[in-house]
Amino acid sequence: MINIAKIQKEKPIQELLNFSIINIDKPSGPTSFQVSHFVMQSAGASKASHLGTLDPMVTGVLPVALGRACRLNDYLMHKNKTYVGIMHLHKSISEVKLKEEIKKFIGKIMQMPPLRSRVKRQLRQREILSFEILEIGGKDVLFKTEVQAGTYIRKLCDDIGKEIGGAHMLELRRTKAGIFDETDSVSLYELEEAFAGLKKGDESALRKILIPGEIIADILPVVYVKEQSLKKLLSGSPIFAEFLENPRDAKSVADGKFCVFCGEKFIGCYASVLEKEIIARPEFVFS
């Protein structure tokens, strides 16, 4: 098992900055790109990218990858998201009737991205895992929903409204994005303070904020390789059975993607292949 806390505590700070994720609590106002750019400038990083766009007025969990951790976006981004929001009803409706209509939207639905979205406007299948009414005050409905990545909550509220005489979203906050939760997020002010501390020689606050890129081990299966295979793997070699610490891993990762470590050293992310001698080919090698 990869000891993320140990890596976070012991890895040199500059190495952390080049391969880490910061779980930002995005405020209302700036775009996700602006937040990502601010984090990049604060860290002095060569690049940064956020893991899932939030509209300017939406707040909450916005993980931002730094440096080489940007290569992990595809593995970290496409996970379920959880939101808490307020939906305003255009007409009065009983709670019983409202819950009945909402049930129609639980499960797989077809959704058209809104006009202002950057993706192609065509019907896409998305899954609504839950939509819970937390409180009703007049025509305002406080709700919590867990959805598949890429689901538009504003559009979901609008579509529900079409069944009940109209509704629109008033407020929205993302409380969870995959493994990243609001309880572990930091404000932009806290981030500034942590970098100010670093300039004064105090790394402690920043270390608590920087999530090592090795956290990918919480997402993908982990396979360990022998130290003598390191040179070949870091040069882009595919994985052969003789590279594995445990030969039985060849079967356990026979169909999918996984991450590779040599001890606590992260090597990269690999995809299984159906070839006689080759176990997997690299998608991302941390050379």
C-alpha cells in the first residue's frame, strides 16, 4: 500500500510542487481557468489544470493539478460528482408530487448541454445516481445530488421544471469530485498564506495542502515491478511478466488500466494489452 502521508511529509518540496494536486474551495466569481492560473502563478509551476469546470458563480471543490500531475487528469477527472444546491420552482407543488417527478430523473437520462457550454450540443447519456430533497422553503428547494461526471445540474433543474410547471437553479456548490471532498479543500486565501510561509522558510502549511500525485494509487490498481526493470520502464518499455514483483499481478490487471510503482517510487500509468509476452503498454511514464 502506498503511504501518501509519508510522501507528503518527506518528499522534497520542489518535487511535490511539480507533481501534486491542490483541492481548492472555489469562490463565487472567478472562472475555473482563472483559479487554475492563480494557483499556477502562486506555485511558480510550469503548468496547471483544473479537474472539472465549475461555472463562475458555482462554488466548491475544484482540484487543480500542478506540473506533471496534469498528466493524471484523465484518470482523476471522470469520476462522480456531488452537489448541494437550491432549485426555485415557478409554481407551487406538493412535496409528494415533486418527489414523484424527480424519481423519473434517477438513473440514466439523455441530456442536451446548455447553449453556453463549450462541448458540442448533442444529446448525451448521463447517470443521476441520487437526487435528495433536503429542505423546502416556499418555492425554494434545497437539494443534494450525485451525478456522473459531465452532468449539467442547471440543465437538470430546468428539465425537472419542464415536468412541473417550471424551475431553475438559484445556487450550486460542489461538495465532492471523485476522491476530493470539500472537508479537505482550501480557500485561495489559505493557499496564499501557505506560499507566503514557504517564502519565509516554513513548508509546514504548504505540505498539508499539496496532495502528492501518487494519490493515483487510490484510483487505479497498483502493480509493483522489480528494481532491475526500472531503466527499461523509464525509457518507455512495455511491461513484461518478468518485470513484475508478483507474477500473479499479470492476471489481476489483464483487462484495464493500472499504475506502477517500484517500492514507493511512482513509475507511470499503463493499459493492459492482449499480447502473448507483453502485459501492458505505457500511457504515462514519470521519467
